[in-house]
Amino acid sequence: MPRTNFKPEVNGFAFVNSWKLDTFEKQQMQQILSGSINQASQSAAGGFGAMLSGRIGPQIERWIEAALPDYYGMCGGMAFVAADYYHANQPLPRGSDYHDIPQNDTPRGRSLRAHLWARQVESLQLNAAQLLAWMIMLHLPLPFAGPGWLLQRTREEWERLKTILDQGQPWPLCLIGSSISPFNNHQVLATGYDDGGDGTGVIYLYDMNDPGKEQTIRLDMRTGALVAEESVPNHDRGALRGFFCEQYQPGALPELPEDE
């Protein structure tokens, strides 16, 4: 039962992942995803996607142009920053409770929110192309595509994740669901695992959508598509179809002022 020492009730934020985004922030997220379409198309279907990029690109643009709600998440930023503080062995400015979301009305809140947003942007810049490529392979009629393709890639990512966690380092994951909206997918921080040795397993994690306690994803990879039981399911994202270990490097910690 390999586990890191990351404890969501200590090393994760106390507040929930619910943020009011302004127009610029929403546009920035859409622009990052749109800017990743070509790379995603090139990598999809082992090159078949590149030949069909003229048809794939407009479809992905339609997914991305779907309106974002005013309240949305910074799951990538929260996962990255929690991992940054853990890596630096520094106490996380986690807040006091579920509702203590940093706001722009205090210097400390403004600084922390800005840093979380900056890491949110970085998480998308690093991982948007792979997210979109997996969505292409799940939803578009390309050769060898579909849930079975995601399952095989997820088996590979499962092996990679175990190697990382064995080294004691929690790691950000991107969770791909059945929704056709890229914005419905989710990022979490994996903190440990159990391996059943028979194509089943459990991922232990910090999920900022339900903070303050350890969450789990129970995996069954023995059939033609991933079967998962999540302690924090997401109706909008739909059934979990795959996950991958994100590109991540520990970042510098912010200098947070004390509120007067």
C-alpha cells in the first residue's frame, strides 16, 4: 500500500474549488486550449489525426467555444500549488475552512488567488494538448479510437503513476470523462495507491472539489473500457474514461503579505 506523506487535511487547501472568473480569465483558458488544437491533432491516432486535422480542428473549436460559467474551478492551480508547498516542505496557506476562498478584497487573498491562477494557466499550457488528443481519440471516429484506446493508455499511465508515487512524490493527474466539453474534465493530486495485481487498483488523492479528507478512485481495467468508482463523482464530466500523469515541475512559492 504505497502512500506518500501528503495528507489532504494538512497539505491540501481547506477551501473548495469554486472561483468567480472574470472575462479575461475565461478568454485566456479558451485561448490556451485553442492554441493546443494543432499539436493535439498531430498526435491523435498515431498521425492519422494530422491527415484529418482540417476536419478535427473545427470540431474541437466547437467544444472549446462552449460558454464557461461565471463560477468555475482552478483545480490545476490548486493541485500544482499544493504539490509545490509539499515539495518545498513548507506549510500551505490552506485557509480556515470550506468557504474561506481567497478573494481580491485583501492583499493576502489577492496575492494567493493570483498565484493559484498563474499555476492554473501553467497547468493548462503544459497539458492541454494531451487532454485534447485524448478527447479526440475518445469521441471522434478515428482508426483504433474509442474507450478501449483510452483504457490501454491509462494502463500505461497507471504504471507510470505507481513509479512516481513509489518515490514519495504526490503527482497531478488529469481525469478524462465522457463529456465533450474540455472544461468538464478535472485535475487532482494523486497521493498513494493500492495495486490489486489483477488489473484493479485504488488511487488515493487530494480532490479540491471535496477538500479536507482523502478521496479515492477505484479502478477496474480488466474489460474493454475503464470502470471506475470515485468517491467524488462529477455528473458534468461523466464517467471516468481515462487519466494521465501531467507534466509538472515544482514551482517557486509566492511571497504572501499579511493582511492588516
